[in-house]
Amino acid sequence: MDRPAGVQKGLLKDSSRVVTWCPRCETALAEAEIDYWDETDPSVMVRFPLADGSGTSLLIWTTTPWTLPSNVAVAVHPDETYARVLMKAEDGRSETVIIMKCQAEFVMQKGGYTSFEILGEMQGKDLVGTGYVPPFEIGDCLKRTDYTYKVVTADYVEKDNTGLVHTATGFGPDDFETGRRFGIPAFCPVDESGRFTQDFPMMAGKKVRTCNDEVIKYLQDKGILYNTSKIKHRYGHCWRCKTPIIYRNTRQWFIEVPKVKDTMLSEIDRVKWTPEWAGAAREKNWVEGARDWCVSRQRFWGIPLPIWECSCGEKKVVGQYDELKEGEGYTEGMDTHRPWIDGVTFKCPKCGGTMRRIPDVMDVWFDSGVAAWADLGYPHRKEEFQKWWPPKFIVEAQDQTRGWFYTQLAAGVVSFGRAPYDEVMMHGWMLDSKGRKMSKSLGNVVTPEEVIDQYGADALRFYMIMVNAPWEDTSFQKTGPKDAWKVLNTFWNVINFAAMYMSMDGYDPAEHSLESIMPHLRNEDKWMLSRTEKMKAAVTEGIESRELQKVARALSDYIMEDLSRWYLHLIRDRSWDEESSEDKTASYFMLHRSIMSAAIALAPVCPHISEIAYGAMDGKKLTVHMEDWPKPDMSLVNEDLEHSMSLIQNIIETVAAERAKTGSKLRWPLKAVYVRGADEKVNSLVKVFDSVLAQQGNIKSIDYLPPNGEVVGKSDIEPVPFSEGELFIDFEITPEIEAEGYARELIRRIQQMRKDMKLNVEDYINVDVRPSPASPPCSRPGRTTSCPRCAPSRSSSPTSPPRVRQGLGHHREERHHRSGVHQDLKPFGKGERPPPHLFIGFRPTAGSSRRPCRGSCHGTWHMLSPGTSRH
């Protein structure tokens, strides 16, 4: 019959030891169940008079006065120098104490003395066996030994305070071990609830941590209190109820972790840790200091410890349900939690008596530590175990180096001789905007629901992954999810654009392949193809290295810059072409490929929008999450094209900056830009995309100069540097440029009016553009024309409509009645430059069966006076 691994290896044992204890929960705690923060406690120095009546005292120090009634010894460091010191005060007071020599001046000041004299020196080990009078007299409940109320040695004594440590074997693990070395039994007059028992009748029934003041007063009244003050120090608290812990001597069950520590350390080296220092430093340091693991808890709810024992001392550990069924009182299908399991008994094989289950339950961390195979039904379902175990990857927060990471490691090594995982990723904490831990008491908690309601789950996920490396703490900023939402909304707009025009043209992605479309790709399509493969590579590398922030940032750059800001703008004119062509199909193919690549790469981070994008692009599988991971094809990467496009992008940014300096509108074409590269190669690289430069920079003419060339006849144009050369920009405005500038702004206004009227892209429209007659000056300060609002006495009629004129940005809306239909007439916005005295009448055309214009305005327009034109 299979036996529990810890029992087979002799690692499970019961022992009476000092353990961390929660007096509120009334149970032992593991170190992983203790949270630390600062507490303010009393710090006291107390005289322990020597038993020889010489008037000299051992001067001890402690921050737990309530443990002084349990004092059984005083510890000194065996190799440090101690001294018998005479302390003197100006008022004539004096006393002799034994302290660590190097602390004499510090102790003098604490006692209010002004000088001291060294009367004698000795090594710590020379003080062993020196007797003293304890501060409290304990009766027969304390078992005396040869070293009770004597000086003993301990290596943990530090050069701090007095250098003599009060030792209470029932209230400290170090004290307990010191007591064992000197044969001093543990004395613990405190019960499960943290109250003194009748073994210390002076304070019986009182909670120990509330007795500090009473103990100090007693010491003062007895004349043995040397000094008292307050100290702020880190103190442990129960992770459940936040009550300050105490140390207490009880009988518990332990797994002897130190016996398998070497294997645990070698497994830490084998496992991949992200970040690396989480294993190499933090986890390894924790395991190197590991003690026996206390796996018993004094609770009612939990997994019962499967240990039965007889009054004769015989013990039985039940490892399987088949073995449990042999017990008396077991019924098939019974609940094996308390109290039902406690009714199952066994006959003692040693004395024939009845073996009963001990009342303890398991440490919940042991439960979680074995989850990786317990969840698979091991050992009964070994096929599942062999198929799925061990897990390849686990992830948890940074505090789990002493929690789940550690308990799984210990349980796995005890049970199988290896860690139950191959890779561990540690993540940080989400803090508030000021870097503080979120808590209800501070009122700084931001719940996920709040953010999701405003921006969606995908935006929250994208922000949390993008903002920092996973293992770093993050100070939550409310603008973060908003910025992430902008990225996803941009992707959404790209998807809408693609779906709308591909649907209108009946584009079927299944009919085309990269091989068939490659001959028809323009350079800008090949550039996007290269950028897409690089995005795949960057995302894949980020995931494999677990640097997930690089994954999100690569996707953000790809969506915002490559896909939306550049490629979509580059192919719009091709999408608006009325006729189907191989060129348009090539642009659709590349746009579809880009969106699908982004959707699949984005799916682990933003599953919802990825799913919708995948469906909108006619994905063939049930879900995007069933797609194979996109493998980058580096043969499609074209570094020269990417270099060329980066130059174009830099030149366009430089031109835009110069436009801003001179007040040149972006919609007004530039007459010419002259490119003077640092060498001919730069000029050649720019020429590859000079049509893109002309389109995106709104430039009429682009010329190239040799490295030392000058612009002929334009000596007044100053060069402007760009990343790999200089530019000469001709800002001259010709009549042709002025006309084209006005036309572009008019088209922009028409598009805005379409949007304001919520027209669909396929809605066909008529646009009337009419100059207005001369008008008297506007009555508003700074205006040169009038309007109905500024001149209310001026009447308007259907045949003499109100005019929308240059500079009337303060008129938000006027009404025009034409053919019995009211229509919104909106002026040019502030800063726009329409031709003077223009009137725009705008109406949808009902019942038209013609397809809309695929150009900038998607409709027809008429110049009614002085001439008529149709588009």
C-alpha cells in the first residue's frame, strides 16, 4: 500500500517546540502566514542581581516585558568581552553591572549616569554557570535543572544594548534551542488564547500583550528596572486576522525540510525564474535558511491530518482512502472532514487499544503545495498524472517566494525528488498613484470593475501589461487605461475601415495568397509586410523572454504608427478607386494580413477585441484562440525599404515642424522640397518613396541635390536638417496652390458636415457652393462682415439665405430653409481658411441609385456662381 512520501522517508515527526502562534485564531502559524509591519513596544533594561549577594547585577534587555515571568536563563556570546562596570552619577548614585564591554557608554547614558569605570573583564564563556536572582519567583510548576537561572552561551547574541539576552525557553525558537543545549525544559505559562495560566497566578487570565505596563510597574516597584523606553520595530502579525503574534511552546507536527534542503537548492538552479534574481537570490536565500515545516494547525475547518495515535504512543498515518476504509466507524461516501472523520478509529497493533485521530488539521499551504498532483487525482488516476504533470509554468506575486513557490518546491521534493514546475514567473503589486499599497483604510482602492465599466477589460489588461515589466510594482494612474483604450480604439477604427470597403468591393481573403499577390504589391505594401513580420518577431521574443511589457509596446507601436498612422493613410486613395484592380486588391490583401496578424498576436493580451477583429476579417476557425501562433518569416523583412520609410517619416515630421513655425497650413500644398542627403545613398533611399513623401507631406514637387548642391535661384531658402541630410523648403504660395488649399479645406468641411449629419459612407449627396454678395461691416468688435446674429434687424428669406463667411467661428449654427427642408449650416471652424464670402448649402439626395464618389467627398458638388461645376 502506498504510504505518504514524508512518512516513507522519515521526514514527518511530532515535537514539542516553540512556534509562531496567533492568540486570536488559537493556532500555530507558518512563517509564510505572517505579515510584518512596524509596531511600537516597550524596551526595558532590567537588573538581575547575582546570587552571591555581591551587589553586582547582570543587566539584560528585552522588548517583551511580558515574557520576564518565564525567564529561566541569561544568554551571552561566548567569544565577546564582557566587563564588570561601575556606573557613577553626579548626584552620588552608583551601581555595578555586568554588560558587554563595548556597550558601556551606551548603557551609562541609558541609566542617567555621567561616568563609568571598568572593574574587571572576562570572556562570555567565563560567565557560564553564574547564578542570579530572577525578577519573578515561580513555584513548583517550573522544573529546575543545573542551569536554571544561570548564565548560558548563545552565538546569536549581538553587540547591541547590554549584550546580555533574557532567555525564556517557552517563548522563542532561539531560546528554546539554547534551553535544549543546556538541558533547560521549556516553560510556557500561556494558553491557546494568549492568556497567562495558573502557572503564573499573579496575572492569570490576562492577555499577555496587555500586561507589559503591569510588569514594568512591578519591576520598578522592586527596584530592578534600570531603564524603560519605547522602540519601533518590525513585528509579525497573523495574515488572516492581523493580530500580533506570540511565540509559544506547543506540540506540533513537522516535516524536516532541512534534510532535503540540498535537493531543493539544486532544483532552484534547474528551474527557469523570471526575473532571474527571484530564484537565484530571493528563493534560494529563503530555502538556505529553511527550518522544519510545521504542517499542523489547531483549527476546525481544513484537511484533517491523517494521523491516529494510541495512548501507548503508537502512531498510524493513513495515506489512502482504501486504508481509511479499514477503520471502525467508516461508512462509504462519508464526509472525511471534521467532525465525521474523528469518529473513525483503529485497533492499536501494539497494545490492542483504540487509536484516535489527533484533532489537528493541515496547514493550508501544504494543501496548495500538493495541488499540482492532487488536482489530477494522483495516485489513483496515474494516466492523468503522467499526461499533465509537472506543470510547465506557474505565476504568482513576489511574496510567494516564501509562500506558494516554496511550499510547492518543498512538497514536490519530498514527494517526487523534484520541483513540481519547470518555470516560475513572479509579478509585482499594483499600488496607488502615490506608490502606496491599496487598502480600504486609506481609501485609495481602485477596483477593476470601476476601470472595466469605463474603458473595458481589454484596456485594463493592455495597460497593466504595457506599463511595467511584470515583476515590477506599478503605481496605478487613471490615465493609463484611457491611453490603452485609445490604442485599441484606433485598432477598432482600422478594422471598421477595412471591413466597410472590403465588403463594398466584395473582397474575399480566401481567394488570394501572398504568392499570388506578391507581383502586385507596391513598395509601401512590401514595407508593411516587413513591419508585420518584425512585429510578430518582437511579440514572440517578448513572450518567450516573459518581458510582456515589450509585447504590449510592440503591438501599440505597430497599431498606432505602422498600421493606422502610415499604412492606412497610404492606401486610402487605392480603396476609394471606383474600379476594381489588382493594385486595389493588393492593398486589401496587405491590410487584411496586417489586421489578422495583429489580432492573433494581441489575443493573449486583449482577447475580446481580438475575437471581434478576427470575426470581422472572416477568420476561418471557431475562435482566434484556436489559431496557430504566428511565426515570423524573416525572409520577408526588407531592411532597405524600412530604412527608406523611416527617412520619409523623419522628413515629413521635419516639414510639419517647419510649417508650424511659418504658419503654413498642412492642407495647403508646399510648392517644392529639395532633399540633400548626406550622400547619394540617402537620396536613393528617399526616392524609393518620393510619391509617399509628396502625398503625405502635401508637396507639389520633390527634387534631389547632391551632398554639396544648392537650390538654383532660391538663395533665400535656408537648409533645415533631418536625420541623414538637409531639406530646402519652398513656401511660395502661387495662385494654383492657393486654389488647391481652399479646395482641400472645403472638402474637409464637407466631410465634417457629413459626419455631423450622421450620413453613411454610401449616402449620395449634393453640395452647393455659392459666393455671397458684399455685406456691411459686422457689428461685433474685430469683425468685417455681418450676419443675422450680429445684425438682427437684417431679415433673411429662402431666396436670400444667411451667409457663412470667413472668420465667423463664433456662429455655432445657422438655419437655412431650402425647398421646404431645414438644414444645418455650419461655419468654418476657427483657424480654417475658406475663400471669402462663401455659402454652403448641404442636402442628402434621396432615392439615388448611383454609387457614391470614392474620392474625398463621397458625393457631388456644384459651384453655382459665377460658374457651375459638377463632381
